[in-house]
Amino acid sequence: MIRLLFYAAIISAICKLITQRWPWEFMNTQSTRAQALFRARKLLGLRADASRGEVIEAHKRLIAMVHPDRGGTNDQVHEANAARDLLLDELP
């Protein structure tokens, strides 16, 4: 059993050296765009079938919490704006 774990670790390290990625990173089948959409929905707390009005309302709620005047940062505002823009671009 120890020998098997040792070989798995060696193979993983060799894979990382050759491809610059760990072996388990190859198992991710979602596209980068799909991952970005998932993160945007999670940030704004929306379902996958959210309407334009729901996206805008969720964005307003989030901005009210993370605005620099309320203790948030500019980076948080930019992230919220990017999430809103990405989700609005995906709507038909």
C-alpha cells in the first residue's frame, strides 16, 4: 500500500513537471466561461435562470454591502460589477 502511494506521488510530480498542471486538474471538464458564470452567480446569489431584473437587484444589494463608504473595498466593487456584466451578457 505504501509503495502504491509512493508511485502515485512520483507520477503526480512528474506530470506537474512536464505539463505544469497536476493530474487532477485534467479532470475538470467545465470551460473557463462556465466557471466564471458559476462564480458570478454564486457571488450575486442567483439561480442559473435569473432574469435581468433579478441580476440588477442582486447587484444593487451586493454593492450596498461592499461599497467603500460602508467598509468594503474598490476591488470588491469591481468584482461585483464584473459579475453583473458577465451575467447580463449571457441573457438572451
